[in-house]
Amino acid sequence: MRLKALSIIVVAAVAGCSARQPRAAFEVERDVTYARRDDGDLRADIYRPVDDRPHPGVLLVHPGSWRHGSKRFMKSIGERLAEHGYVAVAINYRLTQGHRFPAQLYDCKEAVRWMRRNSDKLRIEPDRIGGFGYSAGGHLVALLATTDADDGLEGIASASDPPTRIEAAVAGAAPIDLRRFPYNPYFYFLLGGSPTELPLVYDEASPVTFVTADDPPMFFYHGRDDWWVDVTQSELMASSLQHVGVPAELYETTGGHLMTFIADDESVRLAVAFLDRWLKDDNRLPALAKQRTGMIEEIE
């Protein structure tokens, strides 16, 4: 019942947010198929500026405890990004009613491949793609940012497929180390058991497990009164990234899990500014690539 109420409140909030005056013209293309699965197509809503130029892309991944929700939850964020010169792709992914992890991550990775394969049609700069997610969506975006082909979580892919690593990430109130939570039924639905029963699965589903020096810059935001996902989760991930030299920022706001998502405009403003610095500044990405190469050589 709590999750159903959450869904109703989020949809209402999204509808309300969409009524604000846009700052720049954008267009929306809804229900575009980005992947085909045995039990149905996976679809995306695309928000993009009304012009013919390529723009940085951002994959939007919705909240809902991996069990509920849809791409429409990300509507206001998609509009906000399109107004700021991004092509935002909000996706549905397979939920835990019929699919356990890592199916959800596979879908996110396929969405990034699809964005890169279709970059000309979508008007996306394929080497400037970020991710933005909240709660369960933030968890998936954090995994998307920290895993690569060596981690065995790419799903079905061929050698000719484009890479799935993103260039910047935003994660709001994301579960980062699933091993640190008390019993959570939604983790059971996602992973199929408890941390005691499935320790390796919990390792694999925890983004902090995969932190390395070549990860992309990441921005975290989190309500200090969040009792669903404690703020220490974002603090842990930000400090872990900073420890290996990856640019990482954390904005702690007031409020809890739900209100931070539906009503905290400042968090979204800061997140968009972070993406601007890393996806639009021509000097940032080459500098980061050089920094990553130096760190990796030093570690090796």
C-alpha cells in the first residue's frame, strides 16, 4: 500500500511540475521501442531541444523499488534537461514481478547502446552521455557508471556493439551498499534472497563494489531525513570515489526520501549544473581521460 501511495503521489507531483513555464522549446517523442524482450518491448520517452544540432544525452532511470513505477516518473526531469540543451531518454525497465537482477541493469546498458547506435537520429553526441536516476533508478545509474565489460554485467552484447560506460552520472538517494541494510523485502524481490543466503549476489548488486579510478564523475543528492535509504549510503559512495581520485560531489538537503524527489528543485538544479560541467565543457572530458590514464598506469 505504501508503494502504491508513493506511485500516486509521484505521478501527481510530476504532472504539477510539468505545468511550469518552459525556458526553451523542446519536443517529446513517447513510447519509442529501445529493446525487445520475450515478454514485450521496452519503451522510452525522448525529450529533446527543438533544433537540428546534436546535444549531450542523458539516460533517465525511474524510482520505485525496482518493482513499481515507470518512465513517466521522470517527466519533469526530462523536460528540465531538454530545456537546458540535453536529449533526455526516460526508459521503462523490467521490474521484479518477473525479473531478478541483473535484468534491470541489462536494460539500462541496452538503452545506452541504443542511444549510441541511433545517435544521429536522436541528435545525441555519442561520446557525451550521462545518467540520472533516483532511488532504485539511482542504484542502477551508479552501477551503469561503475561497471564495464570486465565485470560480466553487460547482458547480451556482441563485440561490435558500442560501449555502455557513461561520461557522468547523477544518483539521488541511491542504495549503494545493499549489504549494509537490515532485511528489506524489495531486496529479496530483486536478488532472490538475503545477504546471508546470497552474499556474492549482494556484492554484485552493490555499486560501491566496483569503484575504480576510471569511473566517470558522479553527483549524489540525498535528504538527511531519508529513512528509506540512509544518507550514509551516498556519503559512502562519494568518499569511495574521491579516495581513488574520481570527481564526486554530494549535496545533502533537508527532507525525506519522497519529498526530495518530488519537491527539491535545488537538488535538480545542482545536478544539471554538474552535468553541464562534465558533458558540455569541451575542456573537461579530455582532461578527465588523461587523468584516468595516469591513475590506471600508476595503479598497475
